[in-house]
Amino acid sequence: MHLFDQIKEKAKRYHQIIVLPESYDERILYAAETITHEKLAKIVILGDPAKIQAKADEQGINLGGVELINPVTSPNLDQYISNFVELRKRRGKTIVYTEARELLTATDNLYFAGMMEHSGDAGGQVAGAANTTGNVLKAGIQTVGLASGIKTVSSFFLMITKSHFFGENGIILFADCAVNPNPNAQALAEIAIATAGNCKVFLDVEALVALLSFSSKGSATHPDADKVTKALEIARQMKPDLQIDGELQADAALLPSVGGKKAQGSPVAGKANVLIFPNLDAGNIGYKLVECVGEAEAVGPIIQGLAKPVNYLSRGCSVDAIVNLTAITAVQASQS
């Protein structure tokens, strides 16, 4: 069974409420129809219900079973605004009621969607078809907030390779390849822990986490390698039961013959299913090389580190991409 088939089966089982804020993009409406038909999630679309329905009717889209909510007239709006003002206050940021109202009734609907999640009225959110990545993440951080014990929002890719030899039946998690340009040791440790959790969620196996470097176990001396070994110490302190090791070169992390020589006795070397890159240069280049040269399928980026899932789409995304990311978000939501 293909990974996406497994993810969709999980999504059907959990049937989470997922909010799609961008009703003004017809791709969202087509996706909502498919998601509802396949029972992957309970979909909420934000915007003027009359306009949404008119656009759906014009395109022949069936929105039966989809909930349409207008943030401006929602009976929950005042409570969401009050909650948002209090959230900002607790985080040391002052915002007045009128400013909060403007954000929660803005036409992008991102802040209202986030407060739905914060208030428990939705399990996750998918946006970005018509908004920038920065705006989606900013709204998510300010409303949903960070996961407990985590200060770093990051991302991971599910890399589906053609060789069943690598990772878990050919699937490896790569992080962070899309968000953090140069994470420090603390951030690397948090990225490793978050990605390990998602390995369990999506692959149903325990994570074997390799902190990657150009050095393996002291084979080179450099501050960049030191950062990775420091991240290992922090990760082990934060989560003592995590199977993690570093610093490891990529071949030592993935090939048993090399791992046995370069990192004898390592619980991870030669069999890693999670690869943590030391910076965004390495991560972004790495996943694209594996995708292009290795002909792997790259699923993501999938955002992690938030209290509840907020995932973003490419603005050039297809309807299928929206459906697939919604299924992924539903699976994440079941664990938050």
C-alpha cells in the first residue's frame, strides 16, 4: 500500500475537523468536495456562505456536508477576539480589541481559522493556495501557538525512495528543509524531537534519528560539527528514550557497512529513518537532490512544532495537493 493510501486510511479513521480559510479560491471548493466524498475529514470553509455557494453552483461543485462559516457574522467571533487579546497579553504583546477584530475579520480568514483551532472548534488548518507562507505561519504562531516544550517551528518531508533498503521500507523523514536557515543546537534538538514524533505518527515505527554533519564522531573539528554534538546532548536530556546519534555523515547514517566503521556501537548508524540536517542549505539541497537524481517522491513540507497543525500549500498547488495535505493535517490533528 502506498504511503498516501495509509495516510488517507488513518484520516478516515480519525475524521478530524479541518478548516480551509481560502474560500475565494475555487481549488479549495473542488478539494472540499473530494475530501468530504472520501470522508477524509469534516471540512469547514470560511467566507460569505452565499458567495461560496454561488461559486460552487456555478462550477457544479457539491458542497453537501461542508460547513460554511462567515467570520464576520459568527456567534463565536467576540469570544475568539477576547481569547486572542488574552493570548497576546500572556505572550507580552498588547493588542486592543479593535485591532484584534480587524485581524479576525480580515478577508484572508487566517486568524479566525487559527482561533477556531485554539478554541477546539477545529483540529487543523490548511492554507496557502492564495496566501504567502510567511502570512500563514505568522497567523498560526500567533493563534495556535507552539507545542509544549518547543520553541522552534520547523518542517519535514516524507521522502519516498525507490529502494526499500533505506529508512522504513524506503521512506525517510528529512528535516528541516524549508523553515529555519541556521538553527542553533537547541533548535536542532527540538527539530529532531518533533520529527521523531512524526515518524511514529506517519510510519508507525520508532524513530532512529541521525544528526547529520560533514563529520562522523569527531572525524573533523569545526564549530559547525560542535553544534551538532551539542544538539545531541540537548536532545538526549529533553527525551532520554529517543534513539538518536550524531554527528554522522549521511553515508554513516544510512549504510550499515559504513555506519559500522565510522560509528561503532551507535544505535542509529546505518539504519536511520530520520535525517536532521544542520542548516537549511544542506536540508533544501539534500531533499531536492534525492528527489531529482534519486527519483524519490517528496511529500511536504509538513509543518511541526505548533500546538495544533497549520500546514501551507504552494500557491501553484493542485486540487490533489490540497486533498493530500488535508489528509496529512487530519492525521497530525489526531495526535495534538
